[in-house]
Amino acid sequence: MKSRISLALKYLRQIGLRPLASFALYKLGLVTGHYKRVENRKQETSHLLSTRLFSLPSREQLAQTLGEDGRSSLLAEADEIVAGKFRRFGDEPVEINLTLPQPLQHWTAYETGKVDLRPLTFDLKFLWEPARFGWAYTLGRAYHLTQDNQYAESFWKYFETFTASNPAYLGPHWMNGQEVAVRSLALVWADQVFETAPASGPERRAALLQSIKHHAIRIPPTLVYARSQNNNHLVTEAAAIYTAGLFFKNKIWRDLGWHWLNWSFQNQISDYGEYIQHSTNYHRVMLQAALWSDAIKDAAWPRATSQALEHAAHFIFSMTDPASGRTPNLGSNDGALILPLSVTPFNDFRPTVQAAARAFLKTQIEAGVWDETSLWLGLASVKKTREPEHYLSDHLRGKKSWAYLRASHFKSRLAHGDQLHFDLWWRGLNIAQDAGSYLYNAPAPWDNPLVTTRVHNTVTVDGRDQMTRAGRFMALDWFDAYSKPEIAADENVLQRVTAYHKGYRGVKHERTVTAFTDERWCVEDELTSRRAHTYRLHWLLMDGEWKIKNREQGVEIRIKSPHGWISLRVTCNLPITDYQLLITLIRAGEIIHGEGNALPYEGWFSPTYGTKLPALSFAVEAVSLQNITFISEFVFPQ
């Protein structure tokens, strides 16, 4: 009881009273039946009129952008959907299941726990994902390209299955405002794309408009919950409310959505451009909501919003690997892709980067099949073309390699304990990587364990996490890290950055990263304290054939890549006789070299939600020292 009270007081100090008050207000609405009453008062949806919000690209433009390979990929995925499967979280095809056991109860019964959801799924995200209607974008794009009515007919079949099995406000598909918001955007888009299809008769279109209206009614009453979260929930729900306001010419919805869109962009994006959730995937969600809203908006963005979106576009631009389109798997990755308007893989950020660069920076990366997203959003090519290395900051660049050193300032609820994490890329390969998320809601040990400092590429002290986990999705006791570039006199040095934090009370961790002209990287970790500690340096490395050799004062691991053997040498500044040095190599939860205990979630990399792949978890641990310096040297084949 004492620890729970202490945690609650800490929450109040660090999170503040306003989010807690908003959350309490949401809970009050649940227990008093307020949300049911509001929905019942607004059930009249007959004789609906809608407004066209965007123009469709010409089929010639679409075909030219896709090329033969892109066309084949799009139609193959659309044919999978026609056959009853979709690519959940961008992974392998699974069945599109939109029906639930009857009878259904009002969504508040599921949200309050009166109805047990465990018989349906261990993780609601797997239940919710097909009902986000992300597959509708694929069907719509295929229909627009080919005018093949089977794609429109498939959309209507799935839509009618969903509405018949999930009546408005009944069942778990209506219990979360963000899920309703994401689905409503897909439905609005589908209405515009399938409008003239032979399969789209007047009765079907009337039913679709009615459904969109029900979705719009559902979101505003519980916007207070999204405000308490102050994250992607608020952005997506505001975008959906704004869209409904324009779509139905409803000024109340239009103004409400516009207000909270601008508030979110101005308050959730830092001056540095990083999104409030410290996650590249949620950063993309936010930018896609911004791009959608920008494409349909009926007024100019306020200057403060424009500046925030420019900063956000800069940030993700600089974080994108030019060879693969991927970004560091930073922070929480729930597999979300709310505007799947491209044939590129889920983890290719170039469609969003290109669109955001054109919309908010008036520049672009080189043209490619990823330009399809820009085409659908009405964003024409611009004259100025730049590559990600144009934006340096903490992103260091080698000749064929680059790296991100994480040193962030927090003003929000944090997801991962990853200060001074180091992500290294070479020729499109993520050499030293971030593990990602895998699952949020599974039983232990997979109850969101990849948030811990232990699995990130940094140093832990005495086995402690950098921050205090206060729940499955919350951390407290945040601390800032500080970084600055240095000018090196050595002509062989391309760039150097030093960063530090004091998150481990009584211990200072300073990390210096140097990129050399010969495609070599050096990472120096200096740990200083007045008393003895156990220091553990960890690297999560790409999977592959490996070799380990003991070296003087350290160890070397070599990994075989498609481009040759990569070497990582770790040494210490003290004679090996002064302390005990433990070397551990773990793959897929099992020790494959060295001594110690392997935790089940070590040695894994999760590229998207619900998927995990083996990786090499390499750790060097020094016991009972006051001060130590680890030196990690990455050497790539010439």
C-alpha cells in the first residue's frame, strides 16, 4: 500500500494534475452512463449529404509512379484481400476477421471490464487491426488503377459484414476513440474512391454515410480521454473530427477538430522536432494525420503549427536511412500505419518522408515508387532535392554509414529507457539496433519488456533501469541527457559528438562517438562514481554468422554481413587483473557464448508489432569498479 501511494504521489509531481483530472472525468462519464445518453440523442442520420474533400490522381500518373513492379505488388496485395487476407502490421497475410460472438453489449461494458475480453484475444490490438480498414486503401488504389469492379465489390462485402456484426456503439470495436477515428478516415477515403464504381449503388453509399456519421458521433464525447493521454490518440481523433466536420459541413465538429489539431502539433512536437512519444513509428502516425489534414484543410495553418510541422519533418527526414528507407526502431512500435498509400514495406518511411518534405519543407528526396503517397495527397514534385545527410545534428555521417546517438529532453510520459542509445547503419544494414516493442499486452515475460534499458545499446549500472516503470505503458523518474558536437583536430575524423547523463544517481555516464574517414566508428563510454558499481555495456547486433576472440583487455566479435565481415572490438582502460570481465552473447533468449543467465526477451529484434526475429545480444560486464571506460570500435570492410 505504501509503495502504491508513493507511486501515485510521484505520478502527480511528474505528470501533473491536468492529465489525471481529464482521465478522472473520462472515468466519470463511463460510470454515470453519460456516453450512452449522448449517443442516443444524436442517432438521427437520415438524408445525409457529404462534401468531396480531395481529388483523385489520374490513372496515368498512378501507373507511371508505380511502374510495372509497383503495379504487380499492388494488385497482388489487393488480390490477397479479395481472397480474405490482409497484411496485419505490415507482416505476413492473415485472415480478415470482422465478426464477433453475439450478443454484443455497449462499448462501455468492455471498457469498464464488465465484459471479459480474454476469450476473444490476449491482445486487443490483434482484434482491432482488421477493423481499422487499412486494407480498404489497398482495394481503393487497385480499383482506381484498373477500374476492376471486383475490388470495389470486396470493399462493400467487408464493410457490410462489419456493420452487420458490429452495430454502432456495440462491441469492442467501438470502445476506443482512436480505433474509431482511424477507421472513419478509411471510410471517408473509400467513399470518395469507390463513388463511381458499379458496385457502389445508392443504398450502399447511404449506409456508408450513415456509418461515417455514427463514427463521428462517437469520438467527441470521449476526447477528454485522448486529452489525458496527450499523444497520438489526440492527433488522430482530432483529425477524424475535423474531417467529419468538413465532410458533413458541421461547423461544431470542424472547429473542435481544428482546435485540437493545432493544439496537438504546437504542444506535442519539440523545438528539436521530436514527437512527444519518442517513437519513430508514432512520429509517422502523427505526420500522416498532419498530411491528411493538410490535404483537406479549409484554412491556412497558424504560423506556430507550420513551424512545428517543419521541425517534425526535419526530424524524420534526418532519421531515415537513404539506402533502405528505414529508421531506427526508436521507442514504441505498435505496427500502426494509418495511411497505407504505397507498395513499399511497412518499415520503409520514404512515402511519409517524401510527402512531409514536399508539404512542410518544400523540398524532397529522390523520386521513386514511394511517391505514390504524395500523389494521393495532391503533393506535386518540387525542384529542391536533398538527402537525409543534409540534416546532421546528433546524426553522425560516415562515407557509407551513419549513426544516431540518443540524448533527449523529456516533457511527457516516456516509453523506453534508452538515453545514450546508439543506432549504427551501414550500406542499408542496421548494425547496432533498437529492439522495438513486439507486444504490449501479453503475459510475462512478454508484457512489454523491450522498454528496458538492458536491451538498448547503452550502459546499465547495477542492473537498474534508467527510469522507474510505473505500469505497462508508463515510466517515471525521467531525466535529460545533453549532447554537443566537437571539432576534432585530427584530419581522419569526420564527426564527433559527446553526450552525458546522470540518471543513475551518483554515477555520470559520458559517451563520445567518433566517425572516422576510413569507415570506422569509435564509441567511448566513461563511467565515473565515488563508489563501486557493476557496469554492463550492451550491444544488440544484427543476426548472422559470428566469431568471438578474446583480446588484450577486452574481446572482439565478428559478424558476417552480405558485404563482408564486420568487426566490433570492446576494450577497457584498466588492466584486466584489476576486475572481473564477463562476456555474454545471447541469441533468441539463449546463451550461445559466455556465462550468466539469459532472459527470455534478450537477443530479439521486433520489426513490427507481434513479430520478433533473432538478433545477437552482446554484453560486456565489469564488476566492482568506481570508474571505467569502455571503448567500442566498429570496423567495416573496405
